[in-house]
Amino acid sequence: MIAVGNAARKIAVLGLWAFVIAVFALVALVTGLLMALSSLVGPWWATAIVAGGLVLLALGAVLKARTHWRRIKQRLFIDGEAK
């Protein structure tokens, strides 16, 4: 049983490291995009373009999550009562 606990801990730690590295990669991608766009349209417009794109991506994710939430809620509850 201890081996299973150790394996689960290793999986959790490696998963956390993968998440942290992915976040760093996204920050580097956004920074590179800002640098590339700033030479074309200027730093303020580049910031506005990148921030606007990120806001649109976040809005899309929120709308998709809301759709899934409503679908789950509809399947779990009928007329206000749990199935």
C-alpha cells in the first residue's frame, strides 16, 4: 500500500511540474507575441491586441463551461428535484 501512495505522490508532483512549465511556456509565447507585434503596430496596440485576444479566449472558455454546467444541471435535476 505504501508503494501506491508513493506512486500517487510522484504522479501529483510531476503533474504539478508539468502545469508550471506549461504556464511558463504560455508566458513566453505571450511575451514573444507582444515583442513581434510591437515592432509592427507599436507597444500600446500590441498590448491591446494580445490582451483582447486573451480576453476572447477566456470568454470562450467561460461560455463553454457554462454550457456544460447547464447540461449537467439539467441531467441531475428535473423540476428542482434530484434524480
